[in-house]
Amino acid sequence: MIEDILPPAVAVASVTADVPLTELYPEEERIVAKAVPQRRAEFASARYCARQALGKLGVPPAPLLATERGAPRWPESTVGSITHCAGYRAAAVAAVREVRTVGIDAEPNEPTPNGVLGAVTVGGEQARVERLLESRPEVRWDRLLFSAKESVYKAWHPITGRWLDFAEAELHFTPHDAPAAPGGGPHGTFTARILVPPGDAPARFDGRWAVRGGLVLTAITVPA
């Protein structure tokens, strides 16, 4: 599903059911040895997707270890991003000669828990989300905002090595009525303006979003 909003240079693999833990290498198993079963299953499935996607780039299977923040350490000359939510795990990878960074996220197309919207919005975001919820209720714009900010962070952090708070990026969404997205359903674009000194990263990220199979999906790709 998420491949619908990513360019051809990005290889994608996804699953809708968890794979066996035997898919993990011993080095990866040690990372989640003390984790709860759900976390172990998510980890194994995401690593499986990552290896499948890397294989499409010609990268042979190998352990994918983790950074201090838990993100995969991608093989040299590649960039990537993973996401997992109930019923969906996916990975997106690309060669650095074509893509500088990529960020993806998937969330259920359901309301965010009480208090979350106020905690993750900045400026006029909450008012814009509330207007969109009234005019186009088939999309849970509050959850879409959360997802898009996750994608922004996943694209930002590999470039800067720094944390980006939810309140340090302001988003604007644009729904697209036509042409229809490849998989059908609501879709569009968004922009994220970075509110802190960006350093080597872009001061603005452009992304795409779609609603598929009960999920909101967001993706950012920055060309090399």
C-alpha cells in the first residue's frame, strides 16, 4: 500500500501478518531478547521487510542492528525507513546515489487518543485539522497529522542526528481530488516547515499521504 506514495527509486516490502521470530539473526535477537512478545514480533517482521526491500536493490541478507534510538543501521550506500502498526509492517529503502533520506509511517485511520492532538500540534495546525475533520470526515486528519510528523522525524534524524519534537515542525495538508491515486481512496500531499535551525537538513519537507485498507499512510522522500 505505501508504495503508492513513494517514487520508483524506493524499494518497498510489507506484510500484513507477523513472520516467525526465526527470521531474526542472533545479533538482532539479542536486541529484543527482553522485550514483550508484541515488540519482538514487530521487530522481526520489520527486519524481514527491510531485508526483502534491500534485496530488490541487490543487497544480500545480513543482520540489521540498531542505532541508539532504535532505528535500523542501514547498509552502507543505502537509506531506509520502517513502520509498523496493527496489521501492517513495511520497509522502504533506496540507494544514496538516488535518495538522500526517506521517512514512512502507517497508522490506523482512527481518532487519536484524548489529549494527543493538543500535544503534537503547533501554530494553526489544530484549527486546520478540526476544519478538515468537519469537511472530510472519511480521513482521520488528527491521526494523519501524527503520522506525517513521524515521517518528518524519520527523514530528518538520519541527516542531522538530532531529535525533532512534534512542536518543531508545522504541517499543511492538501487533499487531491484528481487524478485518482493508484490504489484509490483519499490521498494528497503535505508540507512540513521545520521551526528550528535545520543545519544540513532541508528547512522544508514535502510528502505524500493516502488512506488505504483502514490505514493512513505518509511518506517523505528527499532526492540525492
